[in-house]
Amino acid sequence: MPAQRLSVVVTRRLPEVVETRMKELFDVQLRDPDTKMTREELAEAMRRADVLVPCVTDQIDASLLAQAGDKLKLIANYGAGIDHIDVASARQRGILVSNTPGVVTEDTADMTLALILAVTRRIPEGLAEMQSGKWQGWSPMAHLGGRVGGRRLGILGMGRIGQAVAKRARAFGMQIHYHNRRRVRPEVEAELEATYWESLDQMIARMDIISINCPHTPSTFHLMNARRLKLMKPSAVIVNTSRGEVIDENALTRGLRAGEIAGAGLDVFEHGHEINPRLRELPNVVLLPHMGSATIEGRVEMGEKVIINIKTFADGHRPPDQVVPGML
């Protein structure tokens, strides 16, 4: 007799090709309509599934994990970031957690450069003027932004994405600087022509552009707090395509409104989709709806990684992208 197929619950709609493959391999329940699950729906799903496939909008904490039944054995996260999952509590309950690392690197790095250009070259202001029909023609002093070539870029977090940002920034003629929990290998520094700063404060005070590319952990929460934001040059800009919690959003808003920071490009926010309304009013701020990794190619690759993790687990082996507590 064929082995019983794993019961899999997916919390959001995924690309059609991914869902089709899941239906071929597993006893899968897909999300229709594509809305965020409530905590009650998540708890119920965790009680009936062998495998849960959540995403970044699903907060899976210790209290929710306590409601899971004995059936749940794997949380195969659709995405690389797992700060929304209490991995340690899951492990204590015998539940493995996997993710999809490396998939969004190039896409997120592309968006980081797009935000740098959008803020420094005032692209949204020009777009709004064109769409409103208010453009009166070219003028020597209109829409003046700043040249990115020659500017100092300070990268906070020199992992996969940080290094991909550095490669792109070098092509634009920027000077690469970085602060990281650990200094990268000498050959990586040489390839990127990157300068390491042990002191984050000293780096921030000397940069023209700050790019946030570190994960959200207890040690990085509000790493860019009010004190550090005040260290930035009044002509400097900051972009964030990582996690909103790394920046104190209220302090950033105050600095932008006071002219202490020249501009910001944000794809992520401290409180999810609940954005500080004062940010929306500022002409020197570019806001995007968490679309840094939003390419069809990336979403399909993420789904393929999820399927491989589940299939490997079903075959009795450790998922290749299993997340181990203490190694994050």
C-alpha cells in the first residue's frame, strides 16, 4: 500500500505552479480567499496538519504553539526571515522549523538600489507631478537631486543581501562601508572594496547613505534608535529593505520632519502595515508596501524550497533548510 500523504496547510495563496506541485505530492489545504489567517484559524490549522506552511504575516509564538496538537511536526516557513516564529518553543514541542534562505537576495538588493535612487533623485516627486498634469516643462533648477556616484554607502548587515547591495553600489561608483556582527573574510572585503567599521556610531556619522540589511533579532531591535539617528549627517538618507523593527520609526519621523535627516526609503515598517501617518505627509520619504522580494521568479523559488523541505522531511530526513535555535 502507498504511504499516507502528509497533511499540509498553507496559510496564504502561492504561485499556481507551486500550489499545483503541492497538490501532486501532499494532502494539501490551500488558502482561498487569500486573506491573513486569524489566530484561531492558525491554531485550528496547527491541530489538524502534519505540516504548516506560514509566511511573515503569521505570528507563531509560544502561546499559539501550545495550542498545537501532537500531529504537527514541521513548520515549513515560506520565506527566509523567521523572527515571527518562536523556534525555540517549537523545538521544545518536537516541531521542526525550516525556511527558504538565499532566494530573495538579488531581488531585495535590486530594490535597495531602487530606493536609494528614488530618494536621492526625487523620482516619486517627478512621477507625481507628471501624473497630476502639473509639469510646465524643463527648468535648470527644477527637481534637483543628488549624484550617487562618489557617495559613502554604509551597509548595516553584510550578509548575502548586504554583499549583493555592495556589488550593485560599486557599479554606481559609491564607496562601500559596512558594520556587521562579524567582519567578513578579507577576500570578500577586497572584492567589494569595502571598509569595515567596528564602531557603528562612527560609521553612521560619516555616511551619506545608510542601508539596513540586517535581520530583526533582540539585539537589532531599534538598533537605529533616536541617539544613532541624530548621528547621521543632515544631508544623509536611510533606506530599509530588511525589517522595520530595526529602526525606531517615531524617532526617524521626527528627524525627517525636523530636517535632521535628508530622506528615507522604506519597504518595511516597525508595526507591519500600520504605518506612522506622519511619514505619508513627507515629500522626502519613499514608502513601498514590503515588495522588496516581490518577483514571480523569487516567489516560485521560495515555493520550490518549501516543497523540498517538506518532501525531505516526509522521506525521513532532516529538511535541508532546517532552522536550529541559537544559530540565527
